Amino acid sequence: MQRTKVKDLLQGAAVDQEVLLKGWVRTKRGNKFVNFIAVNDGSTINNLQVVADAEKFSEETLKDVTTGAAIAVTGILVASQGKGQAFEIQASSIEVLGKADPETYPLQKKAHSLEFLREIAHLRLRTNTFGAVFRIRNTMAFAVHKFFNEKGFVYMHTPIITASDAEGAGEMFQVTTLDIANPPRTENGHINFEEDFFGRATNLTVSGQMEGEVAAMAFSDIYTFGPTFRAENSNTTRHLAEFWMIEPEMAFYDLKMNADLAEEFIKYVIRYALENNREDIEFLEQRLAEEDKNKPQNERQEMTLTEKLEFVVNNDFERVTYTEAIDILMNSNHYKKKKFQYEVKWGVDLQSEHERYLVEKHFKKPVIVTDYPKDIKSFYMRLNDDGKTVAAMDILAPGIGEIVGGSQREERMDILVERMKAVGINPDDMWWFLDTRRFGGCPHAGFGLGFERMVQFVTGMGNIRDVIPFPRTPQNAEF
């Protein structure tokens, strides 16, 4: 007999028929007449109840049917007589496929802290919370491809190993096959990377943007969606060393068109999750509501998770320039009462606390900030006519701050070369990138969206380590 998943059985796919269910035991309870076994196979947040009559299944037969055990159940799917479920299986046979010793299995029927679950990342996916999070993540990843495919974008695989530092930040993981204990040296004592695998120094990518620009000059509209790496020693709830980025690049786009696309994209992905993961979102919403009960009134969420997501989908994002944002911050009571930890003045980069104030306190909706000072942004962003700012944009979201960073790219060869030199980049090393301006260059734009931050926003999870299956952070690569 072919196995049927819990999600399909709960929709009455084979009512009054014999079915085969395989999954993991969440709970078992019962009395001398009957046992009730809750089984989950990951296809849905909901369990399916298996009813095991004591006349057919002795206590000895069911002794290994414990929390965490993998079992196969054959029986008739029937309408449930009890509360809490529409259907249940009247079991005719139960086979234990894999035991889980209740003395050592760490996920027993009790509340576990997220900190504890991070220590057992290889098992935490079996919990309701992480089951919901990663089903939503799966849906959102599909929605990313669906959105761009519907718009005629070409999905481009940009390299994981690269010789360029797109951000100019220098915080990269080096890739080498050299003997790190005794590397070859040049005459002046430097490591001789000419003897390395690629014949030069290489690193894990921090962004696929530059290769994306190359592709946009051929296909017009492209996107990348893949892993990126930053060797930042940041132990925060917002940073990972390995994360996934979505980076579209569009020829013949300006900054406004770029912002419009990013807003449309964010709304599309959120809407798709709401339509396809309603039960998972409602579960996480209840979880957040329980958390809020332990917080002071002024720290509680003004909207439920579903209300927040629907508010974003149904309302236009606010748009302000960086200069306007600084004015708002400097005129705020928060600033006057010296509640900001970091300095606020024109020319400084906005910190998370500034971004969240704009979004959560002032506008109470997502905000697109544009036209940042050139000195705090990357060399490839198009210089505005004022000579002081660039055509950059950040999209700020409630709860997490920056979720998107993008810009119109500098297509003017002479200005781009000048900007490169100003930040210490040798234009000769970037000859291939400059060729995109040298041969048929055109106005173009793009943005990068950190996928994990987007998943954080949709799930309401407070720590970015809880929205990627195996988080990579400083001193943490256990799994």
C-alpha cells in the first residue's frame, strides 16, 4: 500500500478507506481500553490521531511507541468522534520503524527554550515551532522564483568562489589549498597565491551583484538567489556568517523603478506565505502572543503577526530621503531625551535603533530611505547631481530594520573609475566589471534582500539563527 501524508489525510483524502501512515510520534496517552497516538510527518503543523484499541494492541506491543519514535500505521481513516481533529485512524497494525529512548531523547512533551533547541539544531526541526518556520521558509523560497519567473527574469547562478569583494568591506572567508602552516612565499615574504589552486587569492562570495550586472547587460532582467558569506565577528540576533541573498539586476532601470520592484516583490512573497501557510503563521502568532504576556505593556506588539503581514501587503511603503530621515530623528523626543545610543547627524550611517525608530515609532510601516551620503555607501552606486549623495535605497521593516539594500548603479565610466580609486580599488583588477560600461553600458539598478531577514519578518522569530536550519555564527559550525 502507498503511504499517504498527514496533510492529505486531514483533508479527508481517503475517508472510510484503509490507509498507510508513516511518521513520528509526538505524544501517546491512553487508558486500559484504548491508546491515542499523535503522529506527525512534517507535512503540516497538525498531528493525526491514531486510535489503538487495547484488544488489538497490548501494552507490551506499544511499549516502544514513545515520543520521537518512527512508526508505520495501517488502518481505516474515519471521521473523529472526539474534539480537536476532524479525522483519525482506527489502527489495525502498528510497526515501530525506529525507536527513541525516552530516557535520552531530548524532545519530550514540555516547553523547550529556543536557546536549548539551538544546541540540538539537528533535532529542533521536529518541533512545532521550527516545523512551522521551515515550511514557511520553503514556501517563501518558491515564491521568490515564482515572482521573478512571472516577470520574465532569468535566474542566474553566480559564483560562490570569487576573487572580488563586491562590498569593499574586506570581511571575507579565504579559499585556499595552500599549506596554511607553511605556505609558499614571494621574495618579499608575502604568501605566494600564484601557487594556489586558482593562481590568485580567492574568497567565498559576499554578493553576486557584480556578476549579476554582467548578466543584466545581456538579458536585461536577471536575479540570483544563493548563499553568501561574511566573516564578521558579530554575535547578534541579526547577523549570520552564512546566509542567502536574493539579488536582482535590471538594465534600463532607475532608482524609483528599483524601489517599486522591491516593494512589489516583498508584498508578493508575504502574500504568498499568507495564502499557503495560514496554519503555520497562526501557530507562530499564538506563540508570539504567549511571549507578549510576559512583557511590559509598552513592549507588547500592537498588531498580531497576521495583522502585521496583512498591513504590509495592503499599504504603500513610506518613502523618504536620507536627509529627511535625519531631520525626523533629530526632531524626535527620543533624540532630545538622548535615548539613542548612537550619534545622529547628517553623514552618519543609520544604526538599527535609528531604522527601527523610523519604522516602528514614527511611520509605523515599512520605509524606503533613499539618497544616502556617498561616503557611507559603496563605490558602484550612482553619484547624484549634488555630488554629495548617491542613488541608493534601503528598505526598513518593523522589528528587524534593514531588509533590502540597493541602488542605481554608476554606469558612467569616468565617474566609476574615479570612485574606485577613491576607495583604494585598482581599476585594472576590475577590468571585466568595467567592460560592462565600456561596451554597451546603460543605466541599470538592482538590490539585495537578505532572505533570512525576510523569513524573520514573516515568522515573527526574534533571532535570525532560528530561521536557517543550521546557523553559521562565530565559534559555531557544529552541525
